[in-house]
Amino acid sequence: MKHDEALFQYLLRLGDSPLILAQRLGERVGHGPVLEEDIAQTNVGLDLLGQARLWLAYAGEVEAGFAAAGRDEDQLAFLRDAGEFRNLLLVEQPNGNFADTTARQFLFDAWHLRLLRALAGSTDARIAGIAAKGAKEAAYHAERSGDWVIRLGDGTDESRAKMQAAIDDLWMYTGEMFAPDATELALVEAGIAADVRALAAPWRQHVDAVLAEATLKAPGETFMQQGGRRGVHTEHLGRLLAEMQVLQRAYPGARW
Amino acid sequence: MKEWPLWEIFIRSQHGLAHRHVGSLHAPDAGMAIKNARDVYTRRNEGVSIWAVRSADIVASAPGDREALFEPANSKVYRHPTFFPMPDEVKHL
């Protein structure tokens, strides 16, 4: 794969995860358990959407270097099919109950924060800049979602059971966060991409510390689902995209 | 959530010296009260510092005591510094 094509693929991976998670959090607008949480969750969603825009805009510019024409951020977000999305399987999982939403957010945030901090040292100045900006937001996200895991885990019997079930259910989607493919490793070699393998130990430490404080158990060794990087997704992504993309699909080029 | 206590939120703005009361919100504990206040009241760059105080811990004067507390001051106009002749040259007073 040529350098530009590899970089394009990598930028899609960086942009698609926050984009899809933002859409999931957007589904929560008006459905938060309390007003304060409703605002907080959608704030996080908007932060992630802002980051996704920066990554996808850059991806489109890089694409123009090797394809007939580069797509803009909207075309990339609204006109790709599920098989062309490169997000983590974790972020496309449904909102479920509040513990499910919280667990998904926490497992992602603890990884995302470290990814962005690592990318802030990228030799690609544009990537480094976007990552440095996003890392400040991600630090708050991780603190907030971790706080909720602790409060629900170390809460009532019911909240504890739901929080444990949520962590157990989502655990199998955490493996792919630390499994780079050849495309990514070539960019790591060039100092452009972050080596996600190095994030595994600190992520696990962070997660274990929060789970311990929450009186929850980390799940044992389990089969890890993978596929997001290759566009092989769970059944949930198609339905999410149907809702996210319906306007641009029905009225191509619509603006407001 | 019914048992979540109410918190009064005070924000110090970019150029303000003192924290000002901006509103109230519900949160399960002090830590989450600060985080909720961050999300509810500082979304538009309003502040550089947040105080959260449990509403139950605020001691307020009773509306029924209004006469006893505040009316005696009404008839004491001499407490306002309005009886001094001011030279014209002094501005901004």
C-alpha cells in the first residue's frame, strides 16, 4: 500500500471511532437519567464529533493525493457503507441501560486518552496537533466515565450487578484496541502512528484500578472479537448508519 | 435519583474576583456535583473555578423575619453617605 493510502486508512480509523460513539451518545439526547447527566453525556458526544471532523477532514485531503478526488468530512461520514467504516466494534454497541453506556464509554475513554497522548508525539504535525487538542477533552471523559463506574459498582446491589454485567458483556470488544495490522505498523515505523500495543499495559492498570475501587471484577481471559479495522462489523453498525445517514441518502447534497 | 441531594453552584468568572451563585443542580456527591456543574454551567467558557455547596448546608434568613431584620434600616437615612457636599472636580464618585 502506498504511503498516502495507508495514511488515509489510518485517519479513517482515528476518525470513525469518535464519530460512531458520538452518534451513539447523540441517541441519548433527551433520554438521560437526569437533566445533568443528559447534558454531560451529550457534551462528551459533541467533543467526540468535533474530533471526528478534524480526522475525517484530514483524511479527505490525504485521499485527494492518490485518488481522483478527495471526499470531504461530510461525504466520508454520510456516504460510506458499513463495510467501509473503520471504527472499533466497541463503540458501535447499543446504548443498552445506563451501566452499558457507561461501561462502553469508560473502556473506550481509558484507551482513547492514551492513544491521543501518544499521537501528540507523531512526526505528522497535523496528527500531533489534533491529538494534543483532543487529549485534554479525553482526560475529562475518562475521569467522568471512571467516576460513574465506581459509583455504580460501589453502589446498590442492583447497580453493581448491572455494572458488572456491562463490563463482562463488552470485554470481548477490548482486544482489538491493542492489535495493530501491517498498515498501522508501517506507519508506526515511520513515527506517524501510535503503537497501540504499548497502550495495553497502562490501559489495563487504569481499568483494574477503577474496577477495584468499584468493587467489580475484571473478566478473565476470553475470546476477543476483531474486525473494525477491516470493516467487518457487528450487526448494530448498519442500523446506526441507517439513522445517521438517512438525510444525506434521501436528499444527496442537502445543506442547512 | 430521588435521593440525590441538591447543590448550589458558584462560579468565578474569568475576570471576576468572587464566586457568584449561578444556579443549582442534583448530584449524588460532591465530586459529581463539580463535574455536573462543569457540564451544566461552564459550557461556554464562563468560569475558572467552581464551588459546590449542599443546599441543605446553606443557612437562610426566614421570609417571615423580614420586618424585624430589614425594616429598621428603612428609617435610618443618615446611614447613607448622601449629606456631604461634593466638589465638582471630583468625578466617578
